[in-house]
Amino acid sequence: MRRFSFQRVDRKIEERLGDANICSLTPARVEKISYLGATILRWHVGQSTFLAYPEAGARLMNWHLTLGDGSVRDVIYWPELKSLDEFHRVRGGNPILFPFSARTFDRGEQNFWRAPDGVRRPMPQHGFARQGEFRVTNVDTRGFTAVFVPSEAAKEGYPFDYEFSVTYRFEPLGLSCEFQLKNLGDQPLPWSAGHHFYFTLPWSEGSTRQDYLIRLPATEHWRQDSTGQLVPGPALKLHESLAQPELVDTIHTGLKNREIVFGENGRPGDVILKIGTAKVPPRDNAIVTWTADEKAPFYCVEPWMGPPNAPEHQRGLEFVAPGQTGRFVVSLAVK
């Protein structure tokens, strides 16, 4: 898979400045640009450039840094595309997982879930948001807010009265993303949402995965079996190489603190991921580590409210009471 060069896109945009709608001329600014027939947004905030397509799954597509020597480092990976067909399946950016993360099961059968009312309903892998339509409610020079517009399939699979929104805030060397689930109905809303960040790896020329370490302060490690149940995962150390094959498809819970750090051993530029807002996250908050294969140009470190199949095993499943709002916040920084 080829890496998408936003440097090439930047040069093309400069050649057609008439196509860019510059919303602000302050040091932090946001622009509308054309990309494969769609209009996406690009933010410049300090050293960072962020690209997103808020209407399509509230998808953050790419985050890259301009370094002091003028070179560019991709933090969030985005591949070269020829079209936006099957956009939600692109392995890149940050797909939003809502109302549940990964695979759900009902009594051993995948792509279903059973709500508290006892009714069995369809639920595709990762839910409905990543392939869903969003309505943008705010854009400014530091980010955006977009509200999910449920499709007929989403209404069938998750038939509640609610408002689910995604808010990104961009910083010179980082970002935060907040999910809000407002319960507009008269019954508790179950949810266990998450993120699927695709990080560029390796990010230094000539380095390999063996050169990168992750510090993941988990006390429990799980896998999901073919029926959706959690089974004990591999024994892993606090610090592991990202070349460690046992990390792939492992669900890490029981975090001792909310900070996960990974980067090139002995060099600056670590990525720091923080899950939640409490110093010690809820026991069932999860980090999932995954990559497609050993040659993939990305590695996923995914913060979730809980392990997959939360509606069935109840771990990481939260309920939003009528009239209340549930929140899930994560942040990223490069240091």
C-alpha cells in the first residue's frame, strides 16, 4: 500500500488557490480543498496540519508535522487512493466506532446484539458511525463538531432517541477528540464506543518496527474468540517492541494510568495517547493493538471504552440515563 503524499497535494493546492476557501488568515487557519471530487477540510495549527472529511464518518484522515529542517513527518497515516468508493473501509485516519467497538455477538452469532429489552438486533462490525453521514455543526480554526445522522439501518440496529456528536480540537503538537451521547429518550442508552487510530510506522527513514517501543501500563490482556467471548491473552511486559507479534489483536485492560507512549527507542518524537480524563481509567477501558501484517506502513493503537462485544459480556458497557449526556475523551500529543 502506497503512502499518500500530502506534500504533493499542498503543491497542487498552491497552484489553484482559487479553489481554496480560506476561512481564517490567523496563524491557525482552516481551508476547504478538493480531494477526489469531494470537499474536505485542512487545518494549519503551528507545526501541525490536519485533514478531515467531517461529513463522512467524522473521519480525521491525516495529521502531519513540519519539522525544523523543513521535512514532514506523518503521524496519522493515510494511503494513496484513486477514488472515494468504500471510503469507510480505508485503512487510514481514525474511523469512529459507535455505538460499539469491533465485533458484537448474540449467543455466538456475529453481527448481532441483544438489547436490555431482550430484542435481538443487527450490529455490523464497528457499528454505524464510520460508514455514516454526519452533519457539521461547527467549524473553526482549531477543529470541528459533527453530529451523526442515523441511516435506516442504524435506526433498526440502534433504535433509540439520541444525539451522538464528535468534536475534534487541534493543537500545534496534538489533538483531542470527545464523543458525546445525549439521551433524548425515556430509556437508558447502552454504548461502548472507540477509536481506530492508524499511526504511521516506521516514521524515520531506514528504521524498522524493531526500533520502536510501546509503554502500555495494562494489568490484563485478552483476545476475542470466534464466539465473541473474552479469553486470556498473551503475557506482555510494560515495555514491548512494536515488532512483538503477540501484540497484534490483543485487548489491554486494567490500565494503571491513562498514558500510553510509543516511539523510536532513544530518539525524540514519541506519541503520547491519553484515554479518558481520570488519572486512572475505569478498569474496563481498553487499548487494542493491531496491524494488518509485518510490512504494513501503519500500526493501530486504539482507545476503546471497553473490550469488543460489550453488550453481551457487559465489560466496558455504559448506560446514559434519560436526559443525561455520556462522554468519552482521548488525546494525542507528540513529544
